[in-house]
Amino acid sequence: MVHSPSKPLTLKDFLALPEGETAYELVDGAAIPKVSPKFFHSTSQKNLLFLLDPWSRGQGRVMPEWAVVLKRNQEDWVPIPDLLYVSFDILPVVNER
């Protein structure tokens, strides 16, 4: 179910939504549920993570299903990409455990 109020959600409104079992993305002012991947998709995501994780060490982080706040057409956009790489040039280095 899409959460589409009469007026577009702001980033602040979106981030204040209660957490639940369904992950939502903010797209064009609406909370859109993220579709659950099927077997082939999940397997591909896992394999790509295993390939990219060693490459990213010391350069940044690769994470699955990591929401990020971006701008698209000058509007706030909060996608949950299947895999996300963020360079340490943008993300501060933290101790890896």
C-alpha cells in the first residue's frame, strides 16, 4: 500500500513515520513500499556484495538495503538501493569490527 497523503510528505514527515516490517522509500513526496526481492534477485545481490566488499575496504562501505537521502529534481528522495557504496571521502572512517 502506498502512503500518499493529500499533500506531499516532507523529508521530516517521512523520517517521522513509524517503523514496521515494511521498508518504505520516499519518492515524489509519497512513501512507497520497497518490493521484497525474489530468489534470483537476492542471490545476485549477495554475490555482488561478496565481490564488492573486499574491494571497498579502506575506500568506503558497501551495504545492502541501506537507505540514503538524495536530491532528485530538487526534491528529497530516499531510495533503499539493493547495494550502496559510499566512499570515505563522504562518509567518515569508523572502526571496522
